[in-house]
Amino acid sequence: MNDKLPPMLNTPFFMRNFSLLLFVCFLLFFSCSPPQPTHPKYIFFFIGDGFGVGALTYGENMAREKGDTLCFSQFPVTGLVTTHSANNLVTCSAAAATALACGMKTNNYMLGMAPDSVQMLLPISKIVHNQGYQVGMATSVSIDHATPAGFYAHSVSRTNYYQVAKQILTSGFEFFAGAGFLNPEPKDSIPIFTLLNKNNYAVATSIEQCLKSKSLKNIIIQPPQKDAKQFPYAIYKDRNDFTLPQITQLGITKLSLSGKPFFFMIEGGLIDWAAHDNLPKELYGEIKEFSEAIKVAWNFYNKYPKETLIVAVADHETGGVYISSEGIHFTTDQHSGNIVPVFALGVGAENFSGLFDNTQIWTKILKQKKCNF
Ligand SMILES: [Zn+2]
């Protein structure tokens, strides 16, 4: 019977070294397979735009007066984060979003690009998407605004709104929620909604419509009669207006459908706007709504505590807020260069204590080396 085998396989040498060969194959197989992700299965990345320590103190004081507390104040880990950009002690939201999303400093007004205006940076959202995560973005301002854009777009200027919005298509991310788009139909260009439809994004203008959608990629924006720039401030909302907790819950529902892991960035964008305009009541309304959105994620965490990480951080401070015996004061209508708080709960939360730079959040979530493409 052995006579029918090819001569090579019939040799005593092969028989003697068969187990060695198997071992070499085993080593080759594992050294060629991509490394398994070491990060949590469910990642929530909350960004309170402009939510510095002064506004946090104000929010806590206001909540305490009402016998309440901000939910993330109960998180087991708190840290402090430096926010300067590559070219300024005071960052803008675009450079801050780039630092948070890509783990690298850039110049103010730039999104997802190095200061040389050439090198494109790889955001955490794309890294995990390439590893099979579903990815979602939600904000209380427009979807093409600086903070969410830092997680899916590359642009030398944050104000190239149409060019930024078009990069939703190349991102392939599964869920986007926000007020609308700032420049959806520039002259001589294909309307953004046509491009989204062509690329299998279902665009809904109500929660029900989005829930019913069978599409794998969904976008929800306010109806056309509403302001595409922002949700109404929380304290002026009527019952038809979207809230940050609502779209957070909607995003969780959509991103959970497939059973795959997910990464979900949620921005409280109007905290920054209320602070720019030095509006204390509006500011507290936005802080509270941000806290309620985090509570939605916390409820999810309670179901999957061993698989979920929630990080809540500010991109920078706005308004130069301080508290005196008379209450809140604003010292500017701009951003300041103050350090900002970060809160963490869940898998790997312990890595977020102490004082560190905003570029390190990327590494702390991924726990892997930086790379560019
Ligand atoms: Zn701002």
C-alpha cells in the first residue's frame, strides 16, 4: 500500500519530522492571523463639548439644589485631561476631536490630519470598524460639526461642511444622529441626501421611522422645518424634539441588532454653545441632558458590566467658568486652555485616573500602538 504513495511522503525523514512540521504550521498560522482586539466589546465615548471643571461644579451645585446629582459623578474613576492643540494653548473643537479620536495633536480648525496638512490620521472609530465593530455617532448639533467629524472625516478645515459630510459614505459607519447638515446642497454638487441614499444610508426624521428602517446603515436628523444646526436647547424643547438620551437609546438599539461589538460616540454639543453665549439656565439644561444620556449607557452597562466601557470627557473648557458665592460667572465667550475632567466606568476604567494628555485617551481605550494609513 505504501508503494502507491509519492516517494517524498514514503521517506523515513518525513515520518520522523511530521510532528515538527505540524508545529511549524501552527506557529505560521498564528503569526499571520491579525491580533485579536484587546479592547472592550461595547465602548461608549461621551464628549461634553466645552464641559470644563467650572461648568461641572455649577452642574453639581444646581443638581444638588434639586436633591439630584449628575450621573457620571458616581463613576468610580475620575481623571484630568490637558487639551492644548499643536499650535495653540487653547484648542478648538476640531483639533480636540482629532486628539481624542486619532491620538495625535493637530492645529486648530484641522480635522483628522497632521499639522503638515498632508498626513491623514486614523481615528479609533475606523480602527475598531475595521475589526468588525459597528460604529455610531450622535450629537445635539449638526452631524458635520467638528466633534463628530473628527471621528469620520479628514479635512484641513472644519468648515468644509459638504466635503466633511461626504466622508460619511467612505466611513461606512452604521449610525449617525444629529440636527442635520450645514451645507447639504452646494451649487454644482450632488446633494448629500442623494449620495447617502445611493450608498444605502436610510435617512429618517423621526425615531419611529428610524426604528422601522431595515437598512444596515441609518441616519436620523431633525425634520426639514427644524434648525439643521442644533437641537433646541433642552429647556425650550417640546415633546417632538429629539433629546440626547433618546438618540443614545436609539443608537444602542440599532448598533446592538447584529450582536456585533460596537463603538458609540455621543456628543453634548450644546454645552459649548450655551457657555459661548454665557447662558447659565441653558447650560444647566444641556449638562443635565448630557448626564441623562450617560445614564442610558449606564443602564446598558448594568446588563453587560464585563464587556462595557463608558468614558465621558470634555474636549475643552468654554466660557472661563468659575463659581463665586453669588453663583456662576463667565470670564469669556471663547474657549479657555483649562484642563478638563474625564470619568470612566467599566472594563479598563482604572486606566483613566490621574492627569494625562487628551491624546492618551485613544491609547487607553485601544491599548495598542499608534498607526497611520
Ligand atoms: Zn466652542
